[in-house]
Amino acid sequence: MSEQNSKPRGSAVRPRPILMIPLRRCGSHAIRLRLNFNTAFYSPYPLHIVDFMPLAPLYGDLGDDERYFQLVVDLVGLVNASMVKWDKVVLDPVILFERLRSEPRGVDRVVWEMLFEAGRAHNASVVMDKSLDSVHHAEELVQLFDDFRFLNVVRDPRAQIASMNRAIIHEYDTLLNAEIWARAHNAARRLLSRYPERVLTVRFEDFVADQEAVLRQVCTFIGIDFLPEMLDVARSEEARQISGLSALWQSNLSRPIPANVDKFKKSLSLEEIEIIETLTGGHMDTYGYERMTSGAATITTRQIQAAREGSEKKRQEAWAQLKRTNHRDFVLRRFRADYLQMLKARLEAHASQAFGPQQFSRSSGRATTDNHLSLG
């Protein structure tokens, strides 16, 4: 086994690992695409492995080579099922398994070996995963790699939630998305309190106001050079590619518009803003976002249930509309969701055969993949 693969905890040979956190629709693609102009840095389209994590318990004891190899094969399949493929990267599950068989086993270790392989294919010294939701299991990553760092991209929760409300990858309700936002940022703050030297926090609004200043700060933190080309995202081939794939990414081919920072005031009611500020107010104060309300909204269990029912109805309508208006986007997202559902069905069938239906029901837990999260 080579040195670069036998020393996962801080080897100088493999690329340095960076994870962007904590939640999508924060302007993360805008930053990722610009950093990718430096060839020492590589950040592919994210796996959003959080969607796969509910399936992990169904693989059973990963000390069993057969089960671990199946996990490796399935994770390589997830890369192939993603909407945007990893350019110039060919992942061989046999090679990955042999490389990892003597190391601590788990989903994160396989995912990061795939990312390291992608980085090596691009001759990069730094690799970043933009799977922001992985903030919820970031502690495991710190234990794997002693040089792990986190880029914490913060956006005004009112603006971010207004964007989330229109995105098929999230809920279609302000209350539910505010809860998601708060949970993600709670996790990020815990990480920051435990490992302050490993986390850099930048505000998206500061990036919009002065791209160069923020990009220079990020480049210094992750250990690459700032390049003037980063300021002209229109030259990015990937930006052109993804902007044409989905309405969610159309803005990535142009410079952020400062006037859009407060656009949420037109799309959210004052009642919605108060709900957001009630659930996220502490974080708003920490990050310097001025409140508009007293932040004292009453939130009941009945409200939450009604929000869930309404969101699910709107999600089904959104899927139908997406199929009508952008069939390519629909098919690519549906393919990934179907792939995860196929894995779930196969794993549950195998577990049921091995243990019997009753024992499997007690032991397997609640492994599910929600369609609205499994979309790439």
C-alpha cells in the first residue's frame, strides 16, 4: 500500500480536504466555480452524501469485505447518477476497495477517497466537497483527517429561506425551511466552537459587495493563490454547463447583483419574516444581520403539521411543472432519486431475507431517502 493511502490522518501526499458548510442556496456554487480557476484546487459537483446516509445502517457490519465492497460499488454508482459528472475522473471500485480495506471503514472514508482520486486526476493539492449538509456529521471527518478544514458560508436567513422556498431540493414552506436553516447553523456553530482554527466563516453579502476581498480570504485559508481570473466567472466552462441544466443554477454564469440582497422583502410577508427571525434570530445577531421584527412569533405543532402537508402538495406540483418545463432537468434529478430508492429496496430485501421480517423491522431502523432531498 502506498504512503499516500496508508496515512489518512494528515498525509502530505494526498490533497488537503475542505468541506463547505452548512446549507444549500447560500451562494455556494458562485464561490466554488470561482475557486476552480486555480488548478491547484478542485471541487467537483457535490455528491450531497447526506441523502445516502440513511442507507448506511442497512449494509450491516462493514468489517465484512463483501458488504464493504458493495458499499464502495454503490457509492461509485452515486457519482455516476449525479446530474453533473466529474470531469476526467474514472473511479474503479476494485482499486478503491483495495486501497481502503486496511483503514477504518465507513461511508465518509470512501467518499473522501473518491474525492482525493478526483483531485489527483486534476493534479490538485486541495479538494473541496460542496456537500454542505454534511455539516451534520462533520465530527467524523475531523477524526478521519487531522488537516481537515471547513468553509462556513453564511447568508442572511431571510434571503436564503426565500430562495429555498422556490427550490425543489428543499421544502416549500418558510417555517419548515427556517427550522432546517437553524439546525444547520446550530451544527456549524458547534463545529466552530470546538475547532475554531479549522473553520473560516464568510458572509455571502460580503462576497457580493467585494468578490476579490472574500476570495482572497478564502484562498489564504485553504492554501491556494488568488487568481484575477476568478473574478470573471463567465469564462468558466462548468458555469456555462450547469447554468443551462437547471433553473436553480441560471445565475451562476453572471456576477451577483447587489440589489438582490434585499429581494426577500418582496417575496416574504412580514409574518414569514417574523417566523424566520424567531427561529434564527440568535444567529442573525452573531453574523450582523439587522432584524425587522421582534422575533416573537408563536409556532404550534398544528402549524408545523399544516406546513408539512402544504409543502408536500406544492412539491408534487413542482415536480409536475418541472417535467413540463424542463424535461432534461426532471429526468436527471429523477434518475438520482430513483437510484437511491433502488439501493434502499435492494438492501431492505437482503436484510429481510437474512434476519426475517420482524427482526429486520426492529434492527434496521428508519432508513429512508426523502425524494425532495435526493435530487442532486
